[in-house]
Amino acid sequence: MKGMAGDVKRAYRSEARAASAAATRSRIRDAAARLFVERGYVATTMRGVASAAGVGERTLYDAFPTKAELFTHTLSVATVGDEEPVRVFDRPEMTTARHQIDPRAAIAQVIAYSTDLLERAGDLIMVSVEAAGADPDMRAAADAGADATHRVHLALTTALHQRGALRDGLDPTTAADTLYALASPHMHQLLRRHRGWPVEQYAAWLENAATRELLG
């Protein structure tokens, strides 16, 4: 019985430590995201993030040894919405959209997911884009994100093409390029941040534009 009680206590302590570590990572991510967006990548310091998160610098560096790793983690979690190691391409919403029989419903599902993603991560994505010219880590992050996004769009447009749903004369690559431009973080930044469109207006415009351009 003593052994069983000891196992239970150790498991409880292990769960408590894991929960505490997750809460600390969350505070660090929130602080890092805010500072990266407000100040930019170059001007944001690890000391500033630690202070804003209410943690010691050693705690921050133990979790994220470099600023680049901190930014990558913060952006990755913002992109997918959780810490699960499942890329956007393999998320259930994307898989369902690719297998959706109704092409309009497929586009609507992708646009809904993309809108939520950009609401969470669009500002951070633009941080990497804006810093890409001066920092090789940001260049790598921006390029990797762009490539992954285009692959997601191409998988959808290929599926639509295979069902004969794309408008006449439109090939899957050009269709993916079109969706890539319409649903870009740049366009989201222009309409949501610069022009102040409500998210509902932005999402409706994007769905209508994508449907019109891809399906005719």
C-alpha cells in the first residue's frame, strides 16, 4: 500500500510540475507575442520578455535558449492554436475540406479556418515578414511559413481540380497562387488592421472572392 501511495504522490507531483510549466510557457508566449508585435523582432529583448511575463531570465532561457526559438514557438502555437505537434496541413478542418464533396463548402471551410488562424497569428507572421530582410532566422521563418501555406492551398485546389470544380482554364497551381494572395497575412493586415474591417466582413469578402475566382 505504501508503494502505491508513493506512486500516486509522485504522479501528482509530476502532473503539478507539468501544469506549472505549461502555465509558465503560456505567460511567456503571451508576453512575447505582445512585445514582438508592438516593438518588432529586433527591438524585442529576452530580458524584456522575461519582465513582461513575470519570470526570471534564467527560467526564460531554460525554456527557450534563443530569441529565435522563442519566436518560432510563439508563432507556431499561435498558428495552430495549441501546443500539439500537428501542422495545419494535417489538422482535421483541412482534411475535411479536402474531402468535401461540395466545392463551395470546401472553400468556406478553408476560409473559416484561415480567418481564425490569421486572427491568432497574422500579426506575428507579419513580424517575421518585416524582419526577414535584416535577420536570417526571420527570413527562414517567413519562407517556411509561406511554403507551408501554399502547400495547404495547392492540396485544396488539386482536390477541386480532380472533381472538375475549378473554373474553365484554371489550373491547380494558378488557383493555389490566387488563394495564396487573397488569404495572405498581408491582405489580412490591410483590411483588418489598416482599414479596420470587422472580422465578419473580412471573412465574408474573402470567401466570396475565393469562390468567385476559383469556381467562377
